[in-house]
Amino acid sequence: MYGHLSFEADLADGFVTVSGAGMWSAERAATHFRDLERAILKIRREHGAVRVLVDLHAAAVQTAETAAVVREWTGRIYRAADRVAVVCATALLAMQIKRMADVDTLATFHEIGPAEQWIGPRRKSA
């Protein structure tokens, strides 16, 4: 399967930006979440909670196998205090994300602006 899945973590700000496109293999998704978990644990130690903006505007609906990996890992790494905003290009992908992500504080959006507003403003560096 061809696609990309990456993230950038701003440890000082407590903010993570995830980007995904195409379809991911279950192995690629697991590797991504394993690395993401490490970054989130660092943020959580500093800030107590993490804010995540997931841009999937170029992602496809995922296979059942990959969806199972996403469900397992999201349930493992996210907490009630976290906020996760997922930008999806299609209603079908948004429905899949809501079903497969085990995150109570997750919302889906069709545009970046409303997703960023829902997460809240970034902290200003001193």
C-alpha cells in the first residue's frame, strides 16, 4: 500500500500535527503510532494533555486490518484531557475515523480552520 503517515511534535507547545495521505499498511500504521506514542508521552509529562491536529484531507478509507491497528493504538495513547481534531476530505472517511478511533475527545472536520479553533490556540513562546 502506498501512502504516507507522519507527524511533528512541538514539545514546548504540547501540540502535534499529523499528516496522512493514501492508504497505509497495518505495519506502517503501527510504526507510526509507536513513534507517536513516545512523543505524546514526553508532551504529557510537560503539559498533562496533548492537542493533535490530524490532516487526512489526502487520505483514503483504510482497510479493516489498518483500521484495527488505529483503534488499538488510539485507545492506548490518548486520554480524556487530550483534544484530537481530524480533517477529512470525505464524509465516508470521517465516519470510518469516528468508528475506528478509540478517543472520546476526537472530532472530525472538513476544513483546517474549524479544526484548529476546536483544539484551541497554540501557546506563545516566551
